Amino acid sequence: MIIRAATSDDAEALAAIYGHHVLHGFGTFEEEPPSAAEMERRRAAIAEKGLPYLVAEAEGKVLGFAYAGPFRPLAAYRYTLEDSVYIAPDAIGRGVGRAVLSAVIEA
């Protein structure tokens, strides 16, 4: 498994992984899975701020992703970030989340 920066080429995988959690999990408040284009817009917005948005990949397949983003838009929180991590259903329990989130924290 490698950890690397997410790119626009990962949009479909990000949408599939996140979409699963929207439909079957409790870690997001969204009701409809966003499109690949929307996931790319979100990824680019994080990257433009110079913040980490990373994927875990094995054998060319994205297994999960994590990123750090602004906590709130208020000035009082300008130095505060929150992290998010989402793992493909077939990769849960294999250490992917720990690996990719540790890399985000290190970054």
C-alpha cells in the first residue's frame, strides 16, 4: 500500500467510496452521494489551501482517502483543522484508515 496525494484522476474512486458511506454509514450528514465532479471540486478546494488530501492505494486501486480541512469559516477558527477519513468497504479492517490518517496528521 502506498499513500500519495489525491489527484483529479481519483475523482471516481473518491465518489464511490464516499458515496458508500453516505448511503450506509453514520459519518456524514449528506443524504445523496455527490458526483465525481463534486468530489473533485471538494478535493481541489482543500488542495488549493495547501492542506493534505491523500489516498491509500494498492495495486492501482484506491482503498481509502483522508484529508484535513478548515474546521469553521470564522476567523477564530483559522488555525483549526478537522480530519476526515473514508475507506472502501472491502478494505475496512486492513489498517488503511490508520495509515492514511497518520499521513494526513504528519503532513
